[in-house]
Amino acid sequence: MNAPSPASSPTAALLIIGNEILSGRTQDANLHAAATRLNAVGIVLKEVRVVADITADIVEAVNILRARYTYLFTTGGIGPTHDDITVDAIASAFGVGVEEHPDARALLTRYYGVENLTDARLRMARVPAGATLIDNPVSAAPGIKIANVYIMAGVPKIMQAMMDTIILTLRHGAKIHSRTLSAYIAESAIAHDFGAIAARYPQLDLGSYPWVKDARFGTALVSRGTDEQAVSQAADEIRQMVESRGADIIPWEG
């Protein structure tokens, strides 16, 4: 049986919510975690956006992305403080109200104890009406699912644990294979020949990524796609092309 084509694979977007990301106070670590997990099961991450804690901006982004892609994942803004407005904004995007989920309240009660279940902590039991919960094995506050939108925490350890649970429930696509060759050679020196190789493999994603190390310029050349044989063939051609230039090939360090 032939592997599904990339066009038939499910697609996804990631919406990162938070003023702290845009201000530079916090460095996002969730994009890499989400991309690697989705890539591993053949879900193509097509778009990433970062928006501020502004309801109208979140609503607009959610409605565009949930219509455009198979899945939409959001991170940030589901905590206990006044500026955690993601739940309310996504409820507005769906045109529904916000309600307290009884199972979420029970989880929080067990975690904090009745005597410590403050109004602020109970905010983490609020969900858009009709939503279901995403397990949080790290702390009590659950994530939320409504339609094809998955609302996750912004804390990387919690987000990644939620993502590991979510991945098991999604429709997977064709496995994406990748080979990378890295060499001390300028990107401009191999641009023409690399473009010719890419033209022979239109079904693949071939990319070049320049870098500098110890004051020497180099390029990482990537062959990526669902056809494992084609990925390997293209990678072999890339290696032959680079070796013909006498460039020093080095281990790929990411």
C-alpha cells in the first residue's frame, strides 16, 4: 500500500497566547515541543502565531486557524489570574458561554483541598460550554478541548505532558522522514545545484539553512518528506554534490 501523500495528512496550527512572550520576558519553548511531537505522527504543522492577551485578537486568530487546519493548539492563558483570558476568548470565538466543569472542580478540590480552593484557583475549572477536559498529569488544572481546538497550559512541562496525551487521540498522517547533511560550505556556493536537486524531487521539502561556527560559514541541507526512499535518494545526491566541492562534512548538531 502506498503511503498517504502530504496533501492527505492532517494539518495543525499553534497559537501562542501571552504578553510575556511578545515582550521578551519569557522565551517560548512550546513551539519546538509541539512541532517535534506532531511531526513524529505525520501531522503537518503549517502555521504558528503569537498574540497578546487581547480578547478580540485571540478570537480572530482562533476562528481563522480552526477553520483553516485540522487541529488548532493554543498555549497560555488558562491560569488563575485576571489576565488569563484564553477560556473566555475562545468561548467568544465559538459563540458560547463559560461554565464551571464539575470534573475540573473535583480535580482541583482533590489537589488543593477544600480549605484551599480559592476563587482564583476555581477559575481553572472554567471551560467554554460543551468543552471536554485534557488530562494534566503534572498539576491539577486540566487542559480543554472544544471541537478541533486544544487549549493547553503555557508552562512547558505541563504543556508537553498534555500534548503527549492529546497526540494519542488525533488522526495521524504519513510518517515524515528527514535526513540532514551539514558542511563547511557557503549557501550561495551550492544554491544553483541544490535548486536543481530540489526540482527533481517536487514531492519533498528540501531546505538549506546557513550557520556560522568558529568564524567559518556552513550550511545544513535537509531532505524531508513522507517518501522514505525519495528522501534517501535526494540526501545521497546532496552528499555527492557537496563532496564534489571538496567541502568538509561535519556531524549535524541541530
